[in-house]
Amino acid sequence: MVSAQILVGSDGTETVLGGGGLQLVDRRARTEIPLAVVQKARTSGGNQAEIVLTDGAVHRVDGGNPTAVAAFVSALTAALPERRDPAGSARVTVTPLTPPAEPETTKNPFDKVRATLLAIFIAYVGNAIGVGVAYEAGAIIFPLFAVIPFFFGAALQFAAVQKTGVYRALKERGITVPAHFAHRNKNGVPVYRFTGADGVEHLAQGSSTLGPETRVVYDPESPLDYSFELSARSTALSAFFHTFFGLPLLVGGAALAVLPYFLD
């Protein structure tokens, strides 16, 4: 099974594979190319792909990153029909467009904190036991009071690092594909279904503002990492606020937890 795919260029241009053809969309026009007039597709080095028509015309499109370009070229090659139309560019349709609207903002739904928090919790309990053994029982009050700020700070800091790391991974090798509303989970959060470049279906938690059909950028090496809006600005703001509020809690909680070791 070959999935529909969408190449998103660094300048916001899009190349959509699906419905028996290609759509090349930029700020000025939408170019529609039937698959029957595509002779072949190939990578053009770096972030570009070349679509060669049966009359020799070449359309060069930007894909954002080499991984997405390679996956798109493979999917397009697999989708090409056996019989081609030599008309080439004569069957290409160009429609002028008005400037696109700004994309809607949604949250990045990444949740990988459990394993890290468990490790921190084990270390924290070990420290509390060590304090109780090395000092009188009353000293254990310090790590007990430090639990709330320490773990809230650790969770916020981990989220900041995680969001930044996922953003970088998606920019380097993220693939954009269509996503369709599947259902709502037990908390009422919309869940979307998308098919990866390898034909495997995945689920992604989204937002009610996205509508029944949308697009998602996912990491082919880790499909659980995805984003409905890959925005440097929103990622930087989110990481900043997580760090701004989380770092003082983390440092303060850690200091309070080990305070008995520095008391006379």
C-alpha cells in the first residue's frame, strides 16, 4: 500500500501526491499534473526532487529535507501507471491562487516522560532513605517537602528538551501526510489516523480546531513523534516557558532534598 504524501518546502510550497495526480501549490498558483503524463521522478540532491514529464519538461520541487524527498519520490514512482500519455505539459493545469491563510495553531501532543520520571522517582526515594538512615528521622522532612517542586520541575524541564528535540528531528527528516479524524479518546481528545510512507497506519492526538481532515508531520524513524503544526516560534515559546517555570522548581527541590547533608 502506497500512501498519499505531501512535500512541504522550506518556503511553504507544497507538492501533494494523491487522487491520481500531483498538485504543486505555492503562494501564486496551483499546478495540477496527472500521473499519466509523469515519465519519472528523481531526487535532485539535498532537499529537491525533479518531476520529469513525458514531453521532457521538468518541475523542480522543494521537500524540506532529504528523507521526505526520498520517500516522496519512491511513493510517486510506485504510483505511476504503466501506460503514459505523451501529451506532457499540454495536460498540466495551472490555477492562480490568492495568498493562503495562516495555519491554525495547535499543541504538540508528545508524551514520553513516564520512563524518565520513574528513574528520577527511584533515585529520589533512594535519597530519602539515605537521609533517614544517615541522620535522625526528623531530617527526612526535607526530601518529603521537596517532592512536589522537584518532580514538577523535572517534568517541565523534560518536556522542554523533548519538544525541542522532536522539532529538530521533524525539520531534518519529517514527512508530511494527510490525517483523518478517527475518534475521540476517553478524555474527549480528537484522534487522527494517518498512513506513513511505508503503508503502516498510525494514530495521533490532535485538536478539535483541526477539522475532519488535516495534515501531520511525522518522524519516519519514530512515528510516535509528530506535529500538526511544525512551528519554530511556538516550539521556542513552549520550551522557554517550560524552562522558565521548571528550572527554579527543579533546582529548589533538589537543593531541599540534599539539604540535610550540609547541615551540622
